[in-house]
Amino acid sequence: MNLDLKEEPKPVTDALKSKIEETSEPLIFAPKTYQYDKATLTHDDIQSIQDPIELFHNWFNNATSTSSDPIPEATTLSTASLPSGRVSSRVVLFKELDHRGFIIYSNFDTSKKSKDVKSNHYAALNFFWKDLQRQVRVEGIVEFVDRATNERYFGTRPRGSKIGAHASPQSQVLKGDRDQLDNLYKEVEKKYEGVDDSEIDCPKLWGGIRIVPLEIEFWQGRKSRLHDRYSFKRETIEDKFECVRLAP
Ligand SMILES: Cc1cc2nc3c(=O)[nH]c(=O)nc-3n(C[C@H](O)[C@H](O)[C@H](O)COP(=O)(O)O)c2cc1C
């Protein structure tokens, strides 16, 4: 573990406190309120399914078939780096569900998420399907998927995305305008000239992580902010889930 003291959490300083007070004249204040009244999530719904992965599967199918969201698989992935505890979130595409967990693909070489998950194996996903007034929160443990799984998904990507994955040192600083990136892309494009799409190999440090859930919460918006919330929780990934209703 990297014990860089510069990374230690800092207390809120007086200078920061006075900045907080300055927000007494906010730029945006209380945008128009919105009511959630489209559906319910009941004890019977939960009893009839019991398995949170199955319930997620149903909700995801609803999101893809009945909502106008063009990318219902877009999800917010949060990670935190240790020892600082600094948290980072970004949108990624959820690509696979299996009975073990939720898989997303990314660069695990140069990205911030790569550094985070190597120091702290906890991560969270947040799905928000506005049309359905539904949120799903997943918290769990990160594991890297095997090479065969990476290659299976990489094989489905269009040629340009395959080349892009090789070319882009994700989240590294680029000098100048887009040129550096375009040149990196051109170099890789040249390397694979004449190579069939199916023969473009998956970069070594590019691939999937599976978030194996310790907790999955299903949230259905209800009137007057009295939302339905059911949370499936377990202590370790070997345990069975227990389901509880949470107050909104
Ligand atoms: C709709 C959308 C989908 C995205 N999908 C992915 C993805 O599947 N994988 C990925 O690495 N980055 C994806 N990104 C980019 C990430 O949000 C982020 O910029 C990138 O992963 C670098 O983040 P990091 O340095 O914090 O790790 C997506 C962004 C958006 C807005």
C-alpha cells in the first residue's frame, strides 16, 4: 500500500468554512419539484422474485424495452483511492450480468479507476432510469474478469473502438490539441492495416471488472417522496442475501 502522507484526508479548514458561508446567494436554487407516481414496488413483488440479480434483470429489461432512454446501460461507477479515501465517479457502460455480478469494461492501465481499484477493492454502481422513476444502487467487491471473458466482449466492438482502446492512454494528459490523440490512433490503425477486425487483439491492460454485490437496493419513486426501497444485503459474497425495506 502506498503510504503517501500528502494523500491523507484533510480536515475542513477555516478558509473552506468561509467559502461554504458564501453560498448564501446560490446560482441555482431549488429547481422545480417533480412528483414520482408511475409505479410501486411491494413486498409481494419482492417475495415473488427473492433473487436480486433476477429482479435487476427484470428492471433492466423494462428499462431497455419501455423507456425512451437511448443508453439505459449507462451507469455511474464510483471508486475510492486508498489511503486518501478520495472518491471518484464516472459514467461507464454496463455490459454483462451473470449470477456473480455486474461487468463493465475499461482501461485498467492508465485510468483513475484503475489506480483506485488496485488500492481499494470496494466499488459502487448507480443506475437511474428516469422514465421509470427507478434507481438501483449496487455496492460490492471488484474482481477482474479472465482474459477469455475480455476477449469475448472485445470481439463485439466495432473496429474503430478496438483501435481506440489500443491507442488512447485513458486519463493521461494530452499535449496540445487533439493531434496527439489522432496521431496515436493513426499509428495503431497503420499497425493493423490489412488485419481483419476479428484478428485485432484485446490490449493486455484493457478489460472487465465484475462488481460482486454485497448490497443491491431497488428504489421506486412514489408520491410525496415516500418512495419504495428494498435492499438486499449480505456480509460476505459467500453469504445469502437478506432483504429489508428502507425508509425513504
Ligand atoms: C455515456 C458514457 C459512457 C461511457 N462508457 C465508458 C465505458 O464503458 N468505459 C470507460 O472506460 N469509460 C467510459 N466512459 C468515459 C468515462 O466516463 C471516463 O471518462 C473514463 O472511463 C475515464 O475515467 P477515470 O480516469 O476516472 O477512470 C463513458 C462516458 C459516458 C458519458
